[in-house]
Amino acid sequence: MTFKSALVAASLLLTSTSAIAQPTPRNVQTPRTLGVSCSDFRLNADGSWSPVRKVTIIGPHGPFSAGPDEIFRIQLQGTTNYGVKVAQILNESCR
């Protein structure tokens, strides 16, 4: 094997391994990654969401708790509940 062939083979090997080892994006939020399930929430008549029991949501700034008296609505652009767009995630995953 020539030096050029070895270089090409090594380059292909490194390229294929790095493609396989790509991690899942951490900013993807789903009910599962938040530590809740769709059955933990109810859809209110006005389109907002409320927990049916006390839940702990795992956000990027750490966990926070919400109880049945909490209401989650679609937030204005750029605003979140402790770094989590709870209503948007539930709308996309649970409707």
C-alpha cells in the first residue's frame, strides 16, 4: 500500500467514524426529555395546558415543579418557562 492510499484510507475511516459518533442535539425538547408524559397534562378549553398532578420538568436551567394550578400557554417569541416552551412542546407532541 502506498503512502497516498494509506492516507486516503485513514481519511475515509476518520470521516465515517465521526459521522457515526454525532451526538443527538441537546436542544431538542420533547415531553420525554423534559421528564414528563402527555398524560401528565390536560388541554384546557382555551388551548392552554395544565398538569393533572404535580410534575417535575427538567429544563436547561435545572428541574422545576408545576402543579395543577399552573397554566402553560404559547409564549411570546423568545420567552419560555424556565427555558422550556412547555405549551409549544405539548401542542406538537400531545395533540
